[in-house]
Amino acid sequence: MDIIRIILALLLPPVGVFLQVGFGAQFWINVILTILGYIPGIIHALYVIVKYR
């Protein structure tokens, strides 16, 4: 399942974070980072997916 989350994190970072942690603070941080810049959103999404295994 982590592979699917990683692929989604590369395409749509907030979706990957949502599947990992739900509608928490990490999700909203990722939404803001993705709006400000796509690359920071991807980096944060990958970090969340790896950290919250």
C-alpha cells in the first residue's frame, strides 16, 4: 500500500497524505505547501508517508 501512497504523493501530494493520516494537521500543512509550491508539497508528502508507517 505504501507504493500506491508514494505514487499518489508524486501526482497529488495532499491525497497521499490524506490516505496516510486523514484530515489532520499534516494534511492541511501539505495543502498549504502544495499551493505555495508543488515541490515542497511533494517533499512533505513523502516525509509524512515514510514517517507514519
